[in-house]
Amino acid sequence: MYRKLLFDCLRHSCCPNAFVAEETLPRKECLVASCDPSITLPEDSAAITVDFSTLHISDGWQGFAHCTCAAPKCRRIITRFEYLLFPIQKGYFDSKTLPPDAVTAYAQLRDLEMPPPRDIEKLFTDGGSDSIVIRQLAPPGVEVRACPYGMAMYSTAPFRIGETIYMGRNYEIPNKFATWTLSIYPTGSVRRNAATDCLELDLRVTPQQCMQDTATHTVEFTPTRRWLFIFDGHMNHACDPTVYSNPLRPEVPGQEEGGILVYDTKALKDLRGGEEITCDYNVFEYDCKEKGIPKCFCGAPACIGAVRGFRFLTKPQRVARLPFVDDAVLEEMNEDEAGDTQWVPMTKALADNPNVAATQEPPGPGMCTTKIRMTARVNIEEGQTIFSAPRFELREGTNYVIPSFANGRFLTEIPPMPQFSYFFVKALDKETVNAAVSGTEKDLFELRALTNILAGSDIRYR
């Protein structure tokens, strides 16, 4: 680490070799640390580089400086931190290479882009329909604006396939009809409150105002609750979409119960600036009901003609969407007594289990499905519960199942079988048995180790 005069000795780079770990005097002196512990910072201060965008956070600097760093991922301009694309902000935050001020700003910007769920819940619980106003800061690289068929979401910067465009939060609201005004402020429309030293929306900026209602911009998931997507609610459908959202996860790891849930929206293809951001509505709802689209005008070569929900898709159409469909949609499919397909959520629990790795076995002679091979990830002691999951039986008339593996979901045709244990590779003889299946008082499927099982060994049960 080196203590240097900030602007006299450091140079900017979009791929820096150091970061500001501490500022002892505002904008004058700082403690510089290497981004990589294996790198020894050179004595020649001109060779030490930091990302100047992490040092400018709503600080009055309004300019966009031209960048000449020539780094492989040069952004070509130097902007304030709030204008950096979300993946860049998150990359610095996750690698713990942000100055203290930027760490605080990162959390405050997320709350402006994604208001805390308790604030949204309070609006719909306490406020009348005419008085609800939701204010939101547009994530970097995204804007909502008018289009020939209403409102739409567009990219304002290029994104590569697989890149996270923005992170969203999960919002639950009461399942009752309401209308509200959504005010979306452009990226960077923030100011620092001198009294609180916190970032807040700059209300002097004119926002994009949209009218929303529960029937059009929310999804019912129980008789009393709905999902609200705020600015996501203006993402239009396309049968060949440009983005998808990964499953909900706790914002704070380990807080599955009662914590805030978030999701990442990722690019399905390379996006240019100005291109519309679209999703496939069929992966979010089992039955769109009154929100269905009788005739789709997306213009994709593989357009399915109408958007009615996952329930009404053909088998090939379902298979194509399995990597992206919400768990809630599959859970609703399991409740459809008239359906011929069931999701096996127990295999998802297995795929997420820290004790075992689940892989697919190829079909054996005379078999029309694959089975799951279980391998111990860690040493497992005799008597230890390897994994447990809710007991699950296939209902009569089920012709297809959707087991979830670590590498995705697969639609599998099966013969009539009453127990989900059909999917697992059993021991061929008594000598290879090292685990046993049993039920519990909580009606769980449980697998216990009969012997000590070494990491890397197959788990075979009787």
C-alpha cells in the first residue's frame, strides 16, 4: 500500500491495477491498495492507475471526460460512479475494491433503483388508489419511453450475451385492484442531501411518468397477494426475447426466510444501445387469463401466435422455455389436475444440496428416461442425513415430468410410476448399499448414510 497525493500522482484506467482504500483528506490524500495481492505496486507513481469514476459520486462534477487509457475494456469516457453500468458497479463492490464513499453510494443507488419492499407495501396498504406515486431511478443502461404500442423498455448502452443488465427486487402487494403513477427518473438523476450526506432523487429533473394498474402490471400468485414489477412492468413480450430473469434469491445470503428477494435480468443475445428489451410472458404465468394476448405482433420467425401462458404451450415450446420458467409457474402446473406434466421439485432440492452432486445417467436398455447419479461432495458420516425433501408422488395420468438438475430442467417421458424414487440409481447388490430411504414424521423423503461415505464416492441406496 502507498500513501499518495491523489490527483498529482495517480492516473485513470478503466482496468486499474489499484484502488483507493482510504481517504484521509478529502480529494487530497489517499491510501492506495493493489487490486491483486500478487501485484507489487511500482515505485513510479505514474504507473499506478485507479478508476476515477469510483471517486466521483454526485460531487458536482458534471462533465464526461474522454478516456485514453487504451485498456482492453476501455469505456472511452470517464463518468461519475452513478453512470457506470450495473455490472461494473457490482464487480467493484463484490471484489471489495471501492472507496468507502462508493460502497455507501452503491447501496443507496440500489435503493433508489429498487425502493425497499416495505415502502412499496405501505403505499398500497395505507394509500388510496388515486394517491399512490412510486418514484424510481432508472438503472444505468436502461430507459422506459413511449413506443408505437404504448410504453417499452430500451437499452441505452450495449450489453453482451449473458451479461447482467440490472438487478430487481421482489415486491408483494395486496391482491386488490389499484392504479398508481410511476415516475421513472433518468440514470444519474441523484443529488447529495447536505443534511444527511445521503444520495436522493433529484426532483428537479422531469421524470418519465406512466400509469399502471394491478390488472396489467402485476402477477397474481395467491388469492390474496400479487407480484409487482415497477418499471419491469413496461417490458413487452416477444416470442424471441432479448432478456431473461434468473430465479429469486435472498439479497443477503442466508436470509431465505423474511429477507428481501432479488433477481438478475440477463441478456439472451448481444444488445446494441437503443434496442428494445423484451421478455417471454409465458415463463412468468401458467395461465395469463384476462392478460393474455390473443394475437402476438412480435414479428419473430418462431412467433407462437398468441400469448396465453405456459399451460397452453406445446411440448416443444415448453422444452425451449424450461431453462427460464419461474418455479411458481411449475408449482401451479402441479396443481392442474387436468395436466399431463408434473415438476419434481425434490430434484431441485437435491441439485442445491451441499452434500451431494447430482448428474444424469444415460438411459439404460428398455428405459425411456434418465436417472440421477448421486456423488458425495464432502465426507458424510454414518447416520447423517444426506438430504431431505417433501414426499412427492406422481398423480394418475402423468405422462411427463420435469426434474431439475444442477445444469437445468428437462422434460422427460415416463411410464406410469407411483414413486419419485424411480428417478434415482439404486444399488445393484447389497455390498454396494451405503444409504437408505425413509419417511419422517413431517412426511419428508429422507436419505441417510448407512456407512461413512468418502467425498467423491457414489451414493447408492436400497
